[in-house]
Amino acid sequence: MGEADITPRDLNIFRILSSGPAQLGFIQQQLELFKRDERSHRPEEDPDHTDIEPEEAQPSKRDEKSRQVYLARRVLIARLSQLGKSGLIASKRYRAMTGRGVFTLYSLTPTSHDILVQDGYAREHIRMNLPHKYGVTHELAVTGVVRSIKREAGAIHYGFSIKDENTLRSESKNRRGRFPDLLVTINVPRSHEGAVRKVLALEVDNSTEDPAYVVAKARGLAQKKKLPSLILCNDSRRIEELRRKFAELGKETLRLMVFFSLLNDFTSKGFAATRWLTIDGRAAEVIKSK
């Protein structure tokens, strides 16, 4: 398969995977959103046409929709298989956390990465990797964070670049060092001044690391690299646990360098609208939307 064989739909699949690995259902859902967006920009062929149908027709309509979704999934599976055989998509099967059933994650490859860049997609917005079997939950959470950043950047119109831990490690001379899950550079435009540039280290905390390790990592990023750390947790109890540990181990040097929030809050709201807390529990802003 050459580049001439890449379809617009394939490019959309690559864009969907540009934030990180995804499951089949998510890819199909996002492709449908692309399709709806394309429809919304087409001129209406019949201005008097409506989609309203008699009630008795609705059950069969639902059955038809289910059939179409099933057929679309089969077509997508076949296409992903073709892209995989051509070296354009990587995939890996994982066992579910419950131990029952398996699922597949799909990711970009260097070839599809380059095709996206040639098509005009920003290189600094692309990730590509499949996680270790023990890191699936964490990797999918990081991917969700990247998607949120992209969505917010489009709404607020700020520029950004991202580097994940794998990229940072590959670029470093000390590959055994401690790296954030994401290094995000943001350029927020201001109406009466130049753009405000911020470089932030994002950490997705699954409550699996020892709190002392989390503190040591944030301190290292702050002292050695002058990077503020934004720590995203799954629940408020974990935030309080980490705040106490930071307080025990010297908050005076980190109070304005470490911020906490809930992961779900960030993935739905982004940097500007998320409620951030400092180590001593004060409300804080990371970036301003205006």
C-alpha cells in the first residue's frame, strides 16, 4: 500500500490515534463524528426535507441503525487489518483487568506519523506507542489528557506542544532519570500583551506510586528543571494524601510549583476551567481563558 492508497478516512483514523492508543469502539465513534461534521458543511439538497417519520416506522429504523453500526464496525476492522499489514497501524491485544476477555489497542507507526505530518498535522501534537500490559489504564488516561488539551486549544485558540515520557527519555542522555508523563508547552495569546508561554509537567496519578516517590519526583522537576508539576488524581482522598506528604517533606520550596486536580475534571474541562489546588489547599489558576 502506497501513499496514493491512503484515503481521507484513513487520515481521519490517523488523526484519532495521534493523541495515543485507542480501542476499536472509540475509533468508530470518532469517525462517525467526522462524518457528521462533513455532512453539516454540505449544502442541503432538499430544504423541505425532514427526518421526521411516523411512530410505527421508528422500531424498524432503530433495527436498521443497529445493522448499519455492525456493518460499519466490520468494515473498520477489515480496514485496520489492511493498514496494519501495510505498516501504518500498530495493534496489540490485552487482557481485561477483570481477567475475563481481551481487547485490542491501536496506535500510529512511524510511517503513519510521517504521513500525518506531510498532510499538515503538527508534529508536536502526535504521540505513538502501545503500553506494556501493566500500564494500559495509565496510558489510556494520559491519552485522554492529550485529547482534552487539543480540544481546549481549539476552543481558546492557544498554541501548544507535547512530549510524553517515552519521547523525553529517548531525547535525554540520562534515560534512567525521572520524567513527567507529559511535558506541555502552552502559548496563550493576550489581547494587550504578547503571548504567555508556560512549560508544565503533567502527572497522571493512579494511586499506585508511594507518596514519597511522587514528592521526590515533583521536587526534582521543580529544583533541577524549574518545572511546575500538575498532578491529576482519580479521587479527592488521594489528593489529600499527597498534599499531606508534600507538607511533611517541605512544602515551602514547592508551594507555588505543585498543583492538584481530579483527572475527570481536567479531561472534561482542560487547564483553564479545572479547579486546581496548591499544596496548602489554596485555589489556583494554571492558565487563564481570557
